[in-house]
Amino acid sequence: MLSDDELLRYSRQILMPNFDIAGQQALKSARVLIVGSGGLGCPVALYLGAAGVGHLTLVDDDHIEVANLQRQIAFETVQLGESKAERLADRIHGINPLITVDVIRQRLEGEDFDAPVKQASLVLDCCDNFNTRFALNRACVKAGVPLVSGAAIRGEGQISVYDSRQPQSPCYHCLYPEQGNEDLTCSEAGVIAPLVGMIGAAQAMEAIKVISGVGKTLVGRLLIVDAWSMEWREMKLAKDPACPVCNNN
């Protein structure tokens, strides 16, 4: 049940007839794993924490650098050199002390994701490298946990939802083959600051829809934005019948 403090804090969400108390209780009961505490992870974690997701786990082994401050909105100059995940957890607790936030301060690889993903009701991919994305996708398919994936580089971003609980849902591997992709990071190619906020906010919205069961999610659809022209495109995604990840599960 929601406490009086929670009813007041989340009143603007509870007022919506399609969301109501049931949607808020679903958020409170959720355990969400957020991989990456940078440009995407900051808005994702702040919005979900403020919205009342009951348990957040932040995964990031990185430390705050001065070049991060242009877009990673949870951090301050006085925190340079400190843990991103820990400072982001502090910021979330400052906004909403009613939820639980855990931190994993290490880089997870391969099967390292299996245990934390299995404990989650939803996972958000806010990282910046393909190896982590592919490992996270495999763990989510194996555990039957929905994955909200976002990416942003230069002035372009994309977002989709992969939910292996739905028979016709593709997985991340259906969209991108594991071989032949090369990581291109913000430090190499650059990124405009508000873009990561746009994609991160969209990821948070998709997470709330998946958790609450309210609205139409991006399962089977890929949204792509060009921030410089502010044009959004939608691509339909089909399950790959030859996918070695989701069709062997």
C-alpha cells in the first residue's frame, strides 16, 4: 500500500485515470537495473527515482571527469574524481528518500549480468559500448526481463524496447549483428548535451509504461531522432528467425 507521504508525493501521477494508484503501486514494487550512470543514465535514474520506482540498482565503474559535466546533469564540479554511480545515487536520494538505491561499482562483462538481471523486473541500457549491450541483451533474453535500450552520439539518438516475454518481440541482436560493429564514443565523435536528455527521458517513459502496463511501448519499433533538424523517424523491427540469441532461448 502507498503511504500518505507517497500519495502526496506522487499525486500528479495518481490523478491520471489510466495510471491511478495501481500504476503507482506497480512502480513501487519494481526493481530496475540501470547500466550506465552517464549522459543517458543520469536523466533515466533521476526521473525513475522521482517517479517512485521502489528499487533502483546503478551499475557503473567510472569516475566523474570535467568533460562529463557538459551533459551528465546529476554531477557537480566539486565532485570531480568521485564515483558516478555513488554520486548519482546520492542525488536520487536527495530527490526521493522513500526509495531504495543500490550501487554496483564495477564493470560487468558477459555472464556477470546474469545475476543482477535475474533479480530485476526491468533493465535499462544506458551504456556506450557494444560488448556491454550484447551481454546485457543476452542476459535479459535468458531471464525473460524486458530491456529498454537507448543510444546517443553527435546529434542523433535512438531508442527501442525489447521484451522477450512477447513472442513476436525482436531482441537487440536482431537489430545489430554482434560482429562488425565498432564502438564510437562521445569522446571521439562528440555529442550535443540536450540530446542525451531527450533520449534518457524517453527511456524513462518507456520504462514506466512497461512497468505499469499503461500505454503503447516501443516493442517492435525503433525511434530515431536527428536533433539538429528535430525530425523523428520510426522503423518497424521484426524478430530475426535466425537470431542466435532470442530464437535459441
